[in-house]
Amino acid sequence: MQQKKHLLRKILLVLGWLILSLSSRAQDVFRFTDPVKEKGLLLNENWTYHAGDKPEWAAPEYDDQSWSRIDPTKDIHQLQELVPGTIGWFRLRFQASAITGNELALVMQQSGASEIFLDGKLIHQFGTISTDVSKIRAYDPLFKPVSFILPDRQTHVLAIRYVLQPSIQYTTIFESRNPAIQIRVFYLKDAVDLFQYHTSSLVGFLLYISGSCFLLAILHFAFFLYYPSQKGNLAFAVYAIGFLLFNVIQFKWYMHTNIVSQKIWIGNLAMDLRLAFNIFLLAALYNLLGRQRDRPFWILVGLSILCLFLNVWPYDIGWKLGGASMEIITGARITRIAYLAVREKKRGARIIFSGAILFFIFFTVFFSLMFLVSKEEFLMNLPLPRIILYVLSFLCIPVATSIFLGLDFAFANRTLNQKLQEVEELSAKSIRQEKEKQDILAAQNETLEKLVTERTTALSKSLQDLKNTQVQLIQSEKMASLGELTAGIAHEIQNPLNFVNNFSEVNSELISEMKLEIDQENLSEARSLADMIYNNEQKICFHGKRADAIVKGMLEHSRKSNGQKEPASINGIVDEYMRLAYHGLRAKDKSFNASLKTDLDPNLGLVSVVPQDIGRVILNLLNNAFHAVSQKQRQSGIDCIDFEPVVSVSTRLVKAGDLQEAAEIVISDNGIGIPEKIVDKIFQPFFTTKPAGEGTGLGLSLSYDIITKIHGGTLVVESVEGHGSRFIIQLPIA
């Protein structure tokens, strides 16, 4: 009896276990219902997962009851079971008797690489799965339909071999999250229609925004070319191009970014461009509204730079704190400065302010509608109202700015037209006045011609008189120079003549004494007197020849120059004319005295010059130097004991400019100097600082012409008022 009870108990336990097992198995089976056309059937329940990689795990009869339960539609950062680089399997048992035999489609979004098996058969593969982690490539099909037909059986198994690509970053820019695998089941026709609608909607509104940006860029660049003074048109054209690039990258994201590793960089590039060109738009509006870039502007610039890093990290939060919030903050700042411009009654500021307000309204409604759908349906549910709100929110401020610039251009054009009309009226008035003037001029033309003829005759006579006067002045200057030279020569001749006269008188006395000694037959004394007479005769002969040389030099100088160059000793010319100039001044003023210093280069040799002309130049410059030191000596307040007049002359061989070699003559003095304001005028004809009657003003002018035009050299002056002057002559050596 006890054994029967024990056996019955075992049978009841086995039956209970079988009932519970069948009940649990029934609960683990996902039952397909009729898919909703717009949303499809989301497969997010009853999935199992196990890490590892065995081919038999794709078989429908494999028992996966020991596997862990998982929801693969969750974000990969919430699924701790998934390890990047480690292959695993998802399995889902389902029953679909209601839709068996129909053409169905899987619409997927995933963050890794997958191989999809239906009842043990591979129906599709997305990405690359490999045991070599360097070859794993994650691929997101972006809702492309995968068609299939369910065979007629009670229970089916959907098995997915899956792996996450290691060492890549994920982002939620432009999408709600990164699910491991999110699968929806549609009828094939509905899936194709939905994909086409989804694609055409995205392409449509992205092309619409891009086309609008392109037209705005072309329009405002044309405005800038027509009206360059308004820099705001150029700034806004650049902003429109940046906005165009942002939308092109968005298009790339939604239509072609199946490679998961590229998503973060493409998304961040789009967001960074958006941030940068938002700041550019803000800067343009500061300029357009006539505001200085204040502290809030630079704070926004700094925050935008910080947000470039926030867009990358931390995951799902950084870009919201960075890109999304900066969009709102920048819009708020634009609204603020537009409001201040409205208060200051800036022309057109209300337009930008209205655009900023509309931006906040449309953007707020757009994001509010986002919270009415689940994250799983976010990208699958983009109805036309949300697309329109998105487009309007992004275009409000740019379009308002464009209208503002257009009105500003129209105002400027209207102002220019008014100015043009005024100019035309003034031009017509000027033409009438000009015609009246022409009539008056025509009437006076004959009278003026007569007056011009009379004045021309008078001017011709005056010009001839002026030329005659100029010739007389030049001759006067030459005569004055000759007079000064003659005075010096006379003084030079007087010296040997005195010796001749003195020795002649002495010889007469000695001859008388010699006669007496001869009469007294004192022959030794007579011979001594004869020797003395002989020596005196030698001295008379020496000084007579000296006087003869001076006279010949005077004749040579006074003789008219033939203008022919000949080799001459520059040192000899300088020495001769320095003595003549000094003695000439001494002949006029016995009280004058000055120290003469010479530094003549013995290696200078002969130079091809016109000696008489060079002599006149040196004589003129030395006379000016003696006059300068004499003037300084006579100035009141100068202690004549402390001041020693000094005139220096030096010669040397130098390298000068393009000339191979040149003979340099420097004449300097420590006289009164030349005032700085007249240094540039001293070589002009008829300019002189001497009192009336003492100079013609032609000396330095003629000297300059002789050096520069006749000899091809240079004549420059260096002077410090009150300290002296320095004239430098350079003559080329052939």
C-alpha cells in the first residue's frame, strides 16, 4: 500500500512538471498579430541571448531555455551582456498563424553586425562578423526591408548571430538611441511604401532646406556685389553656405551612413558646423543692428568652442548640453539683441525679432511632438506636420534676416535713386549755367585774344630784357670773381717785387762800396762784396721768375676757357687757389686772419678736368668759407680770443656710387653755417644770403653746373647752423 502511494506521488509530480514546463514554454513563445500599417509589429519581448558562437544555435529545435532573457531594442549601453568583439546569439520563438503565407518584411535598425536566420536558414547579413576583431564591421540597414515568407508550421525561430564592433564611439545625434537590434515586422508592400515615404520625406525636406540656403546665398552675394558697402549681405551669404553644408551632411547621415563607425564623426561635423555658423550669424546680426560685440557674445563664442568637445562626450548627454542647448541659447541671444534694437527703433529690427520669436514657437512645438511617441517610434514616425515645423524652425531667423537685408537693400536703392535724381537736377542746372558761361566766354573771347596778344608781346620783350639782365649778372659774377682773384694775385706779386726792389737797392750800395775798395786796391774786400752782389742777383732772379709765374697764372685764369678737358693736378689747383683766395680777402680786409689746414692726398695723381673752371669753383667755395668764418668772428657776443677761424681743404681717392673711382675735394669751415630751411635753395640761380650789392647769387649755381653738367660729378653740402659748413666735390676719374 505504501509503495502504491509513493508511485502515485511520483506520477503526479511528473505530470505537474510537464504542465508547468508546457505552460512556461507557451509563455516564452511570441505571438505575431496583424502588423499595423504605419508602425508594424515591434519584436521586443521573449528574446533570449547567450554569448558564444555555435552553428547549431540557429536550429529551431535547439533548447534555449537556459539562456538569459533580454530586450535587444534597448540601447547598447544598457545591455551589459553585450561585450564589443564577443560574438553572441539572439533567439526568438514566435507563432504567426494569422499571417502565415503572406509576403512579410523585417525592418531593422542595429548598432553592430548581424546574420539573420529564420527557422535555421540564413536570410540576410548586415555588416561583417569575424573572430578577428580587426575585421568586424558594424552596419546599420537604416530600415531597409528584408523580405521573407513564413512556412506553414506552428512555431518559428528567429535566430540572430550578432557582434558589436570594438573601439568605436556611438552618438545619439539625429536619432533617439543606439539599439542592439530593433526589428519590426511589416507586410512587404507596407514596408516598401514606408521606406519610400521615409526616404522621400527626408530627401524632400533636406533638398527644400538646401535649395533655400543655396538661393539665399546666391541672392545675398549678388546684393553684396551690387552694394559692397553693406557687409551684412556677404556675411549672410557665407552663413547660408554653412547652413547648406549642414543639411548636406544631414542628408549623408540619413541616406548613406550605414557604417556605424562613421556616424559619430558625420554627426559631430554637422553639429559643429551648425554651432560655428550660428555664431557667424550672431556676429552678422550684431553688425547689422549696429551693436558692439559685448561680453555675452564672447561668452557664447567660448561656449561654442567648448561644445565642440561636448558633442563627442559624454554619450547621449554631451550633444544635448552642447549642440541642442547652444541652438536655444544662440536663438535667445539673437532675440535679445533684436528686442533691444526694436526699443532703440532701429529700422527693420522688428523683422528679426519676429523671426526669433517664431523660431522658439516652432522649435518648441517640434520637440513637444517628439515626446508624444516612444523612442522606438521616434524615427519611424516623421509625419508631415513635424517635418514642416522642423523646416520652419530652422528657417525663421535666416529668412527674417534675409528680409531685413532685402529691405535694407531696397531702402539703400531708393536713397540712391533719390540722390541720382538730385544729381540729375543739379547736372541739368549746371548745364544751363555752363551754357550761359559759354555764351559769356564767347562774347569775351575776341577781347581776351587781343589782350593775350598784347600781353604776349609785352612778355616777349620782358623775357628778352630778363635774358640780357641774366647775361649781365653772370658777367658781373665772373668779373667779381676775377676781381677777387686779381686782388690775391696782386698781393702775391707784391711780395717778390718787394724782394727785387730791396735787393736792387742793396746791390747799388754794395757796388759803390766795391768801387771804393777797388780804388783802394783792397781786392779781398772787393771780392767779398762781389760775392754778396752775386747772391743778391740770384735772389732777384728767383723772385723775378716767381713774379713772372704769377703773372702767367693770372693771364691763364683770365683767358676765356675753351671747355676742353686736360690732365691736371687737383692738389696743385687746390693749393694755388687757396692762397689766392686768402690773399685776396686779406687785400680787402687787413684785419682778417684765419688758419688754413690742408690734407692733400699725394697719390691722387692727374685728373681730366677743365682747370680754369675747377679753379673758379674752388675759389668761389673758399671765398664763401672765408666769408662765413669772418661773419662769425664779427658776430656780437662772440669772444674773439676763444674763436679761431679755421678753413680746411682735403683731397683723396674714393669709391663713389656707380663710379669706379673719384677724386674727392672737401672744403669745410667752422663759420656761421647755413640755416636748415635754406640748404635746399643755395644752388638755385640768384639765391644769396649776402646783403644787397655784395653778391649776385650766381656763384654756387655756376659752380654746381660746372661740377655736375660739365664734369659729370657731384657737389653736395652738409651744414649745421652756428657750427659750420662742409662742401664735398666728387669728380669721376676716367
